[in-house]
Amino acid sequence: MAGLAFMSVSFMQQMSARKEQSAAKDLPLALTSSAFLGFGALFVLLWSGVFV
């Protein structure tokens, strides 16, 4: 759930009409959401019996 929340915030920031976009603000948010979604996918696969 946390990964989806961070991904939603990132998506809303990218789609907003702000003029300046900074990699310093976007990169930590993208890395955090990627980590949460990656660990979530890993544990779902392990829970279902797929050994990765």
C-alpha cells in the first residue's frame, strides 16, 4: 500500500501544472516507491510459493 501511495503522489506531481521540475525532489520519491513496490512483489511471490 505504501508503494502505491508514493507512486500516486509522484504521478500527481508529474501531471500537475508546475513550471519547475527538480530531480532532487522527484528522485527520492521514485526510489522510495520503487523499493516498496519491489519488496511487495517479492513477498507476494514468496507467499504464493514461487521461489525467486
